[in-house]
Amino acid sequence: MGCAPLPFSGDDPIRVLHLGAGTGLLSAWILDAFPNARLRLVDISEPMLARARERFAGLAAPPTMEVLDYAHHPLGGPCDAVVSALSVHHLNDELKRDLFARTLAALRPGGVFINAEQVLGPTAAIEEAYRQAWLDDARGLGAPEAEIDAALIRMQEDHCAPVEAQLQWLREIGFEDADCWFKEGRFAVYSGRKPS
């Protein structure tokens, strides 16, 4: 998230909604950079949020947390930022576009949406190159073949979309300054800003 332009400074008391928050790792990084931020973490998994509660147990004002299927329920707001990491790729394209529209509605004017996500290659050949690079990296790090096979089975449930398609959806919905700020293989960080 460090490369996407943010319309606020580290001391601002921003309101941040973290979609698919899991164990709260991204939220912890946000609080390190924005110590006055007020965070709301939502996730479909109570066990994941339980781990997030443990992560933030020592804080005087920990983030609020809610079991919520953000793909089908209102997001609330208004927020200065809506963030997500490695979650939105579980939604099909129609649900992604719907989520982006509801995200825009949840943001204050000038607020930002930042997503760190798995993406699909723009062509079949590039997608295969991404797959092979992932396999090479996993094996190079010593991952057992059984774990690699299990991960490949889980990845069949993913609904990744190319970066440019997702940026186009953001623009069509009404986001400004939609751009990809980082990309390496199947991983990308992209954002959009609600008009002021």
C-alpha cells in the first residue's frame, strides 16, 4: 500500500474498512503507519477474526470487528479508505463489480479504495508463465509436493480477473485515478479514488 497516493497523513484520525480482514495483518500495518486510524475489520470467518482479536488485544482502542459476508451485505460508511488484501479474488466478476460500486458508496468524497490482490494474466500464455513461476518459487522454497498439490486444488476455486479489467470496472463505476501501483506476476496492488 505504500506506493498508492493517500489523501491523508499519518496523524489523521482516518476511518478504514478492511474487507476480508482475516487475522488482521494488513490492519496492523495500517495502524503502524496511521496510529490514530479507527479500523473496522469484517470477515466471513469468526475463527479468523478471533485471531485478529488476539493480535490487537493489547491496544487501548482495538479495531471493531464483525463477522460479515461483504459480498452480499451493506458495507456501512462513510470511510476514508476501504482496503482489502487477497480476498476479492474469491468473488466472481459480477460480484466484484457490485462490490466496487458498494465500496464507492461507502467512501467519503476523496476517499480511496486499495486492493492487494491475485490477478489473472492478460493472456493464456502469460497466465501459464505466472503459474510456472509460482510453482518454481514454491519448490525453490522447499514446499512439499503434497502442499503444492493442495494449493493448486484450492486455487481452482479462485475467480481472478486481469488488472486492466478491474481498473476499467472501477472507472466505469465512477472511481477517479484508478491505477495499478505494483505488480509482480499474479500479485498486484491497485486503487481508485472517490471524486471529491
